[in-house]
Amino acid sequence: MTSALDTRTETLPEGPPRRRAGDDLRSRDHVARVVLHVVLGAGLVVMIGPFIWMALASFKTEGEIRADPPTFFPQNGTLDNYHTLFTRLDFPTYFTNSVVVAVVTTVGNLLFCSAAGYALAKLAFPGKRVLFLIVLGTIMVPSVVTMVPLFVLSSNLGLVNSLAGLILPFLAQAFGVFLMRQFILSIPDDLLEAARIDGASELRIYWQIVLPLCRPALATLGILTFLASWNNFLWPLVAATTEDKYTLPVALALYAIGQNQTRYDLLLAGSVIIVLPVLVVFLLLQRHFVRGIATTGLK
Amino acid sequence: MATRPGLMSRALTGWGFALPFAVLFLVFTAGPVVASLVMSLTDLGSADLLDPLGVDIVGLDNYARLFADPKFVTAAVNTTIFVVVGVPLTMALSLLVALGLNSGLIKFRALFRVGYYLPVVTSIVAISVVWRFILQPDSGLLNTMLGLVGIDGPNWLQTQSTALPTLIVMGAWRNLGFGMVIFLAGLQAIPKELYEAATIDGARKWAQLRFITVPMLRPTVLFVAVITTIGYVQFFEEPFVMTRGGPLDSTLSLAYHTYNQFGFGNYGYASAMGYVLFVVVVLLSIAWFRLLRNNVD
Amino acid sequence: MTRPNRRTVLLAAVTAVALAASACGRDSGGDEGEAGEKVAQGKATGNITVWAMGTEGEKLSALADDFMKENPDAKVTVTAVPWDGAHNKIAAAIAGQQTPDVTMLGTTWIGEFAKTGALDVTPPDFVNKDDYFPGAWETGVVDGKSYSVPWYVETRLLFVNKAVAEKAGITEAPKDWDSLKQAFKDMQAKGGAKWGTYFQPGQTGAWQSVVPFVWQNGGDIWDGKEFTLDSPEATEAFEFYGSLYKEGLSSKDRLPDGEQEPKLLKGEIGSFVSGPWHIGLLNDLGGEGKYELWPMPSGPGDATSFIGGSNMSVFKNSKNRDSAWKFVSYLMKPEVQVKWYETVNDLPAVQSAWDDQKLSGDEMLKTFGDQLDKAKAPPSIPTWEQIAAGMDTELEKIAKGTESAADAAKAIQAQATSIGTGG
């Protein structure tokens, strides 16, 4: 049992261990390295390029953004857009709302989806298959279809215009359960049986064995849930009736999109502001995609 | 000691773990879904918002009308192309990138991981502004570069034959990071020992890839396949923001058409369309499950 | 062990659906409301919740503060709502019975929301329809009753590059279709423009530039009983629209958002049709003085342009109806309308507000003001958005040359008739 709880945190494995030195093989590795760096690096430029353009454009005036031909670096850089957003927007309120909703939703999902995913993957109970099928089925319904019924339901439950109303409908994501189930499926049953034989309760097994093994999956689910919740626009718009319950994306749309035209300068600056916390969360969590623990517990 | 009390306690444990999720899910997700299913069997329109129960049941009428609607058929064809081409493309690219980043040959892994994930987290509106500049026919980046090699690039987004392929490429660009992140996690879960043992047995890298990595990744691949398919069947943002479904409805997707119908207040009809999407997704997912069935280790 | 469970679940689901279904059934009619009730005298009191979109939502609290000074017992709370998604939000609010007292509505939404029965009928003794531009007032009228009061308006004119027009030898705004087309041709031949004009080739919103041609030609969308979109007048209008592309006067490719302004200022495009918001936008791009405004050409018809804007409506289930109407009518006072113009540059819907020097003294605004006298709106029917979308699709086919104007007119008419008026 102790080896199963061994939480070594190494960095990425170096792939298959290098073979015995032979200039031949080492230089083949070297070539592969260079090629890989070049290819992935080029891809990286393509990936990041638009984002950099967007970040630079957030310092441009509306006129320059719409200029034809377009410019890359700002000719007359200005902080006006950010200044406008921070002074006109009640930034602290919207930011806090977004943070509270996203964090609670993420933590809740991590807990509930991993628990349910564990049950669906490794425990036997009546109705298990039906539950999984129902869950899977609903991932497949477009969200716009359920918007109005969900609002009527929220209204009847008294959840309209509250942070709880923004959180509860998204606290149990079918997608999250599906992800956790798939990951937990690959945990060897023997490991869990051994723990059961040793007398551990299911709760302890879940908490001390399964969860640590799932760290990559949890990190992934955490990022995806945080992202979805943070960027969620339509539901927070519909479910809030006073501005103090707005989240950032709603507030941003308010200032940037008009009846007949769009303010790209505010929109781009706002998009940069909105994306930064997600990047922070991603940077914090992405270490955990890295190997957390090997399933060496069996040995 | 698998006596009846044992079975009971296992059932309780199982449900105990699943319960918080199940309750929230049934109330907030399954409930509205069932309600919309009922909606799709009626002719609920916006005039009925205050009194939803006061509508007429029209049974499968909405569904029948769908197939006679030329826009629906066009949207269905467009969506099919988008899925059939886009899903494998995106999955292949994200798997390749994940394999590359996982191979241990790359420095600055964190930078690459963040960079490839950026398009996923950036707002679609900001992305659309950038891509529109890239794709501008006269002075856009793409056509300028093509011009250097002597190719006269078309108006990518406004030419019927190139609009949808352009969106497919944009979609792959945007969603690559999502698959990459999940594949990276999946690759991490493969025990290092398997690779070590294989190398000791003399297996080369390609063989290891074929016989260890790919099979061990099956549950992950299945997951990415299903989720990407679901996402692509419902693709909406790219056509909505970039082309508004044009030119001549060549980029009209099923989800966009559904959204429009909701906007017109044809709730019953739109719900029916939503459910057709649902059936399509279910069928495709079953196909994926069959294809990538979980084997026992 | 799972089989009985699966069956039970299915059974439960079917029962639920059946039960819900049996509760349904539409009434066979019943009269839709009475004439507007009178509003009590005196000052406004109590809480008044107001929803307003975009910039208007942001700045409305300034006017609300003034109102509260005059009515100290009243408290007005304004919630700004983004335009993006506002339609969904209001629909959901109606369904969930979470509506405010007052809301701002786009003019093309009135038909739909009036039919929900959620809007209060405008009290005729309190609000006088003659104060408003006739085209604007009509946007709030559904089935002969008024459900909403015009708050601010906008209409469309031709924005023209001054230098191009001068070089082309055009000295005054063209007055009819023939001279308009000739002007475009001259702009290309002599004025140095690549395109004489830009009309959006179909797709979302194109109808707003094309329907005025129908009106100019003496036709209409709806004659009170049925659609008239395939009448000879309408067909000619569609032909005129199509000829702009056929004769190479406008690009057949849709310009991405944000491109037509720089192109106009550069002189690449000679002209385009748009509304008052473009004044600010073009000036921001450094275009002040480089463009001029032309009124729309006229023909046998009276109206020559499209009128839009936003209206104010009170919800029927408002708990503070009388005060809500008092707030709405406060916004319609001419001096308040002028102050609103100064705050957000929205054109007043109240005609007498235009007598104010700030509006009548500005030349560009005066052109808009004159145009407003001859502007019309599409019928306030709940299905209008859907019919318009169908029109946009057919217009695109005309522009790209894949369908003749006559066929398109018939197709538009057929679609409109089958969609109906949702009445």
C-alpha cells in the first residue's frame, strides 16, 4: 500500500532510455530533436501569432484597428482602451463574480465528477448503466435548446439573479463525469482490490488512491471547467436581472457591442483582460499533466 | 463474503458516490432536456411564452417539416462535411503535437503547452478579428504570402467553394490545444515500465508507439473522439462570427440554423432541430464506442 | 439486474411526457386586452426597474437621476443589458415571470413581444401619438393598438466621399433611381472610385437597404391583408438592387465588418447607405469633412428610407405601472429628448425636439431630420424577423446573380405567406 501512495513528482520521462553510446544513434536523436523543435516551433508561431496580434491591437485606437491595410505593431500606442474599461466597468464586482462562480464551479465539478466517475468506473450498483447512458445522452443536447426551460426552472427555485443560480446548473457536468470515468477505468482493479483486502473503506480508497492517480485527469478537468465557466456568456446574461450579478463576459459585451456597430478597441482590450486569469490557471495546473505517479504500486 | 448485505452496502456505496452529481444533474440538466423534448412535440412559439401549457401538440410534425426545409438540408450537409473532415484532422494534429511534446526531446515544454492551448482559451470574437485580417483578399497575410510564390489567393471567406474548408482549418487550429491537453494527460498515465521493458526487449521507437502507446491510449482517444465530434456537430461560433452562414448558406451549420429559429421564436420547431442533432450525435458516438471499444488490460 | 430498472426509467419518462402533453392545448382565441388604462395623477412613487441595452443602458441613469429629483418618492434602478443576447434574455424573462417594470426594445422586436401578451397597452390619454414621427409611432403598433412608445430613432442615408463626388462632377444629390445609378457610374469613371457604392450583397440585415427601394417605388411589404412582396413595384425594386451588382457598381463580395469605413474615406468606395452612428465612427477615423450626406432618392412612393431605433415598453405585470408610465413619458419630454441627444447622440423620436438649435443647427443632423419625415418601418408582426431573414437569403442570390429578381420576388412572397403573420 505504501508504494501506491508514493507520490513522486518527476518531470516528463525522457522517453525510452537512451541506448549505449554510438555516435550514429546520438546524432540521429539530435537530428530528431532539431526537426521536432522546428516543426513544433513553427506550429507554435501559428498558434500564438493571432493572440499576439490581439494583445498588440488592444493598445491601438479604433481607427487603427480598422485601418486598411492593417498594421501589426501599434503606431500610436495607447492605454485608453484599458483605462476606459477599468473606469467605466465596475471591474471589481464583475471580476469577483466571475472568480467566485468559476472557482466554485470548478472545485465542485472536480469533487462530484470524480466521485461519480469512480462509481461508474469501478463500483457496482444498480442503475449504473442507465445513469451513465442518461449522462452521456445529455452531453449531446445543444445548450441553446435547454436555455428557456432552465430559466423557468431557476425562476421557480428562486435562483434568478443570484450567484448560486449561476453556479448550480453547471455544478454537475456530464462531460466531467465522462472524462473521469474514462481515466479511472485505466486504473488497475488489482490495486483497488488489494486496498479493499487490507480493509480500507471505499472513501479512503477514493481519496488516497484514486484521486492522486487521477491527477492529470483532474488537472485537465479543472482547466476545462474553469475555462467554460469563466467564458460562459449566455446563461449569466439571462440569469442576472441586476448588474451587480453580471460576470466579466457579460459586462464586456455590454460596452463593446452596440445595436449597429462593434467597438473593437474595447472588445480586444476586454478579451485580453478576460483571457489572463485563464492563462494563470492553466500555467498553475499544467504541471500536473506531467506524470504524477506511476502505477508502480502493483510491484 | 458476497452475501446480500454485501450487495446492499455496495449499492449504497456506489450511489453514495454518485449521488451529489446525480441529483444536481437530474434537476438542472436532465430536467430541462426532457422539457425541451416535450417542447419539440408542440408548436410552441414566442407568443406562448407566458402560457406555455396552452399550446397544441403537433406530434412529429416539426420533425417532418425539418426535412422539407431546404436550409435544414443545406445545414445538415455542411455540418456533415465539417465533422467528417474536421474531427480526424483535429484529432490527428493534437495527437501528433502531444506525442511530440511528450517525447522528451523538447525544451521549454511549458511554453509549448501554453502556446498550443492559447487558441482554445481566447475569445472567438477576438480570434475572428485576427483571422479576418489574415484572410483578407487584398492585403491579408495569407494572400500576401501566397503572392510571394506567385499564387493569387481567392477571397477565402466569401467564395462558396473555399469558405467551409477555411472554417474547417480554423476549427482545427482552434481546437487542437484541447485534444493536446487531454492526450498529454493520457500519455502520462501510461506506465513508464512498459516502455522500459520494451526497450530492453529491443523494440524500436516506432514499434513502441504502435504496440504500447496507441493501445494504452484507447480510452483517451475514445474520449477525445466523442467530445470533439459532439463539439463539431454543434459547431456554431465560427460561422456565426466569421461568415454569418454565408456565402449563400455554404457555411450554415445545424446549430446556427437552430439558433436562428430560436431567435425567431419558433421554440417548438427549433427544439425539434436540437433533438435531431442529438440523435446524430448519439449515433456517431455509438459508432466511436464500437470502433474504440475498451479492451481489458 | 439492470433490465427492470431500464424499463422503469423508460416508463417513467413516457408517463411524464404524456402527462405534460395532456395538460397542453391552446385556447381557441379570446380577446387580446382592452384599451390602455388611464394613468393616475400625481408624482411617481416606489421602485421602478428599467432595462436598457448597450450605451443607452449605461447612460440612462443620468436621466433617471433628474427624474428622481422631480419625483423624490420614486426610485429608478436601471440595469444595462448587452445587445448581444438581449432578445434571448427578454424572452426568457417573460417565460420565467422575471420582467422589470420598463424595458427598452428594438423596433423590430415589438411585434413579437406584444403578441406574448406581456406588454401593457400604451395609455392614449397619457402619451400622444402625434408627438412622434409617424414612421416611428407605427413601429409600436400591433393589431391597431400601441404597445410601445418610440424613444429614439435612426434612419438611413447615403454617405458619400466628397472628393470622389466632386471629381465625378456631381453637384447635387440625385433625386431618382436613374440619376442615382448615373452618379455611381460617374464616380467610377471620373471620380476615381473602384466601386460607385457598396450595398451589402444579401445576408443578415441586407433587407434594410433594399426595402426602401420598394417603398420609393410605391410598393409595400404588407397591405394590411396580405404580403405584397411580388407586386410589380417590389419586383422592380429588386431588379434595381440586382442591377447595381450586374452593372459592376457594387462589390458582390461581402465586406468584413469594419472595412467599409476606411474604404469610403480612401475613395475606393464612392458611397454606402447607413445611419447616424456612422458620423461618429467616420470622424473617429479622421474622416471629418471628407464625406457628405445625400437623402435617399424618391419615386412614386412617399416614404424613401428605413426607420429604426428603440422604444420603451411597460410590462403588464409590473407592480408599479402608473409610475413606470410616468418615467417613460418623462423621457419623451422634448427637453429631455434633447438632453439625451447630447448624452449619447441618439436622435429624438419626438418631433418638436428637433426644433432645438442643437439639432436644427447642425447640417448633417438636419439631413437626417428631413429624412425622418419620409421614413417607414416594416410591419410590426411577430414573424417579421423570420421573413426578413428569408428575404436576406433571396437578396444574396440576386446579388450573386444566381437568381433573377422576378424569381426572387416570388420566392420571398411565397416564404412570407407560408410563415404568415403569427396572428
